[in-house]
Amino acid sequence: MSGPPLVRPARADETNAVAAVLSDAFVDEDGLNYWLRQGAAKQSARRRFFNAAVRDAIHPERRLWVAEAAGEMQAAAIWLEPGAKPFDHTPLQQLMMLPLMFRIAGAHGMERGRVLGGKLSSYHPQAPHAHLVFLGVSPRAQGRGVGSALLKATLEPCDAQGRIAYLETSTPRNVALYQRHGFVVTGEFELPGLHFWTMTRPPRA
């Protein structure tokens, strides 16, 4: 990478590219492996999941960011504004999501996802907070500081507005990365074959 990446809000016409970056970045992430389909369906399940997650992020209470270098999108992040929830749909919209969820997770995976979602919800801070739902770097750009640059830039609005930042991770090496950016571990929990850390960061002056 010849210079620092450009971090900017994603455009509405970039949803497919953002979904592709996140799908590649999270292909071996334990939290998604826990409930999404595996085997031959693994890649397509992740891509369909992130297609839906990125479309869901095109919303006034959500923030979709990308980092690019040399004209190539290399990383992406999805943030939720205080009070917002991912896939916070009406009952009718939730019903319409069921075929997709069954396709990417199956009945067993959907139940695992429900349990995991309930556990994660219970660890959120009580105070209003911005939630980093996903931050992923394309495998070919990992190890170059792209993720750190994206994280640093997207934390700036939290600091400017005096907001707590919150995230969850099931990747051990990411704990140290987030700690370098001011996050502290505020909770841990386990499910069969899965360990999660929840982390909170107070705003910096």
C-alpha cells in the first residue's frame, strides 16, 4: 500500500462490493460459523447474509464505511447509531426474511442464531452507545494497517459526539487490535465451540 487508505461513507450503489469484501473477510469467523451453513454452502450462505446486512445498513440510523487504496475497496465497516438494532424489522418484514434465513442457516442454525443473538443483546452497555457490528478487511489487504485506519477514522465521530463505542468479537487476535484503539473487555461468554468477547470504549477528548 503506497499511502494510507481513503476512508469514506459507502455509496448506495456499492452494496454488492461492500458485501463481497465482508463476505471474504469473515469466511472463517467463528461467530458466523456457529450458525450459518457450512460445507459446500458456506461461501454462498455468507454472501447472501452480507448482501442482506449491507442493504440493511443503508438507513439513517446506520453507518456504512469503506476503506480504499489505489481505487480498490479493501475494507468495510457497519456501525449502528445509539438505539438502533441490526435487522430491526416489523413483524411482516421478519416473516418475509424467514426464507432467506432458512436458506443460509437451516432450522438448526436459525435456532443457534437466536440463542447467540440473545446472549449478545444481554451484554450491551446500558448507556447510549454506537455499535460496531462488522469490520472486515479483504484477505489480500490484511496485515497492512487497513483495518486500523478504518477503525480509527470511524471512531472519530464517537469522540466528537461524546459517544461510547461497543463491539463483540469471536476472534482472539482482534482483542489486542481493539485494545490498542481504546476498547476494554467488559464481558466474555461461551457457547459450544464458541468464545465471545464484548468490548466497550469511552469517548476520547
